[in-house]
Amino acid sequence: MIAMSGGVDSSVAAYILKQQGFDCTGITMKLFTNEDIGAGDKKKCCSLEDTADARNVADSMGIPYFVYNFTEDFRKKVINNFIESYQKGATPNPCIDCNRYIKFEKLLNRAKQLGINYIATGHYAGIEYDAGAGRYLLKKAADKTKDQSYVLYAMTQEQLSYTMFPLGALNKPEVRGIAKEQGFVNADKHDSQDICFVRNGSYAEFIEQYTGKKSGSGDFIDTYGAVIGRHNGVIRYTIGQRKGLGLSVKEPLYVHTKNVEDNTVTLCTRDGLFAKSLDAADFNWIACEKINSPIRVKTKIRYNQTEQWSTVTQTSHDTVHIEFDEPQWAIAKGQAAVLYDGDAVVGGGTIL
């Protein structure tokens, strides 16, 4: 069962598996109603056009194709989590929740019900079985510029054992080349950008529209608590943000922290955003079941960051403390901290 979004990546993933001799079924997951979220931006996925493209490619390969309605689960597990996290002052990554609760939970369960052996997606990542450790490993993709292992850290051993990532050894130009050779309608289609259910890239506008509640204005304060201006609602700001503050100041200021209870946003200079440690919860171990003593690994704290050397200590069954060799800039609550040993994902969790 191949999750086909209508994009070129999942289409080529389906083609590769069919060429390898698998009996393939294409599936598009209906995750939300476009009208409900005011969709219309062609850079977003999950539109009627995307569904038509996925069906066209499936038909051209002669494989069955279906659309599954997961809108209720997506609303509860992804959209609601996203909104609640922002309202609590965090900066969530809904793509991680979508992978965790929809693609590799709901879709895998559906596949099992139908007696299907594997699910596959167009993610750029790899899966290997380590016979010595008796565990499945999540690996970086060959194309490091497209690697998506960071947003897949929550996959369980069972999910990894049922999953295939056919694009793990390919780069993007190779994938587009295959699509063009096969005459796929989406061979030159742009990649989806940002969060699929946020129409204009404005998270605050989406949250206010979806909830029907406005985020009230409040005080910008400095790290000593002195008021230095007014903000337009806590949900409009992210840790490390500099632009769009609307302040006239002598030196650049950045968002340091957000206090939902006091409705304040604390600002600081760039140097004030460096920190050497973090704690992460809801931790999922992949390369091992747990650690009994501190380990040396590299840690990545945002999708586009290069992972950094750190020492990791497990502090409870699902929490860790991470101490970096060098201070890291703008560590944001709600983002993921993902551990790497070379190209292998050791595990990951949500930054507290």
C-alpha cells in the first residue's frame, strides 16, 4: 500500500515498487476539507488536483487506487495538537504528528486489516535491520538536502518493520528523471511547502479562523521585565523571530520566550538566545530500547539545522536531558530534538 499524495516523490516510489515485482495499491489520504481551512494555495498538498494527479499516475501504472477519509483523526491528532501547542506558547511541528498518528498508525492499521504486507511512502529516508541489535534502524537518505529522517523519529519498531522508503537511495533529480521517463503528469510538479492545512503561511490567522478566537495584544518586555512595546498576540511569534515585531529600537531584538499566562513576549539581543542544554519528553528510542548511562551523539533541534555534538542522559522512561558541547541558538519548546549516530537516528522527543 503506497501513500500517494499526488506529488512526484510518492508516484516514483510506487513505480519503483511495482518494478520490483510487488502487488501495489495506491492510497490517497483525505486529511481535511479544503473549504473548511480556506485552501487554494497551489503550494499546499491534499487538493482535488493532487488527488486527480495521484489517480492519473496509478491508472497509468495499472494499479488499484483508493481514497481513504482520515479527516476526523487528522483534526483530533494533528490540527488540534498544533493549535493547543501554539496556545500554550510552544512551536509545534505538525508533520511529525501526521507521520506518527496518521501515516504510520492509521494507514498501517488499515493495511493490516486488508492483509497487506507493507506500506510505503515517498519520504527520503532509509530503513535497515541490525541483526546484531535485533532492531530496525531509521537512516538518513542518500540525498542529504532532502533527508526527512528528522520528522520520522517517532516511528516504532513495529512500524519500521512494515514500512518501505523506496527513495532512500535516490536524489531529487533522479526521482524527477524517472517521472519524466514514465510520462507522469506530475513530473515537473513543485514540492509542497510549509504546513499543508495552513493556507497563507500565517499560523496565527489559521488558528484564529479555526477557533473563532482572537489572540489578544499584550506587552513586549525585556529580560528584566521592563515594558518596551505592545505585541499583537502571543501566537503570532516564534522563538528567535526578529522581523515583524513592529518596534523601533537601537539594536536588533529577538523573541526570547512567550508567557501565555501573563500574555507577554520577552525580547532579547541575539546573544541572549544561546543555551547549552535542553530537556525532551515523550521520547522514542529507535536504535536501542533505552540507555543506562550517558551517550555521546549528535542532536538536531530543528528541521534545517545541522546536528550538533552533545551528551545525552536518560532521566526517566520517556525523558532525556541533552547537554551540548557548544551553546545552541533559539532552542524552541515544542520542536523536536532528534539524536543521530552517524546516519542512524538514535531516537527523538519533544523539547520541553
